Amino acid sequence: MKKFLFFGDSVTESGRDKTNACDLGHGYVYFLSQVFNDINFINKGIGGQRVKDLINRLDDDVIKFSPDVCFILIGVNDAWLPYMLNQASSLHTFKADFEELIKSIINKLEHVEIVLIKPYALPIDKSNDDVIKDLSVFRDDYETVAKKYSLPILDMKDTMEKSLALMPAESLFYDGIHPTKLGHQIISQMIENYIKGHLYDL
């Protein structure tokens, strides 16, 4: 059975019980597991984390599992925590740190397929225009690194914005940062389509 590991922050964690390695939370990783019963899904999202945190726990939470595919979704906390908790800005360090993360995975797991998922947020509640502006820089950094290492990149932005024409932002994100059930379903559908089109024959 192939192993698909999801590495990221609270959007990926989505309430999972970190003491139970099999728990997938109640977000997009869980929804994917309901579609593909012949894939071993592993959720390694931890709330509040930034790209540097992923580097620090890479060996324990990714390398030792030797996944066939590693999906990475990170960057929202790099954008909003400097404003909410006065943490240091990642504007000038994110790209280098993100590239370090990718290079480390490639060097340690030659067989792994890495799939990048662009971070996304809406300017409501915990988020604001400054957060969205900084996040746009990190989204561009994703593109740069993806191009350099020839990695596939998924972006929920278009689907989310089409949905915004039909419903309020709060229907998709509780606070601008954390997706609602519908928001998670949209992310899940995007990844499901990618898996069916590119990864299901692994």
C-alpha cells in the first residue's frame, strides 16, 4: 500500500489526535481517506507552525516514514503570526528556508514525489490585508522553488474565489486562516483530482 504523507500546519492538522498516529483529524486529509481506501494516509500537520518548524521536525515526521508522496502546505503562519504575536517576519527568509526543506527531502528520500500546495487565506477576522500581502510573497516563493526543482504545485485560490461569488467568506474560512468543513472539502477535491490524474498508478 502506498503512503501519502501530508506535512504542514493547523490547516493540515485539523484537530487530529497527535498521540494517535492513525488519526487524520477532520479536515481535508480525512476527506481524502474516505475516497481512496487503498492508500495509507499520514497526517503530520501541527498547528501554529512555520516553515522553519517543518525543517526542525523533518526527520521525525517525514523521513522516517519514507512516504511515496509528500504533500506540503505551509506559509499562513509565516504571514500572520508576525502581526498577531509580534514574531519575526519571514518575508526575507521564507524562500531560502522553503528551498532548504525541499532539498533535504530530495536528498534523504530519492524516491519520494513532492507535491506543493500553495497557502491561501482570506482578509477576515484573524487575517487582514497586510497578512494577505505577505502571503502573496510566499505564494510567489512557492512558484520559484517549484520551478527550480520541477515540482507540481496545487492552488486552491481559483476554486475558493469562484465559491466567494456564491457565498460569504465565512462559509469557507472561520477566521480567514482556518477552513470550514466546506473549505476543507474544496481542498480535498482539488487534491483528489490531482491524485486521480497523476498519482493513482504509483
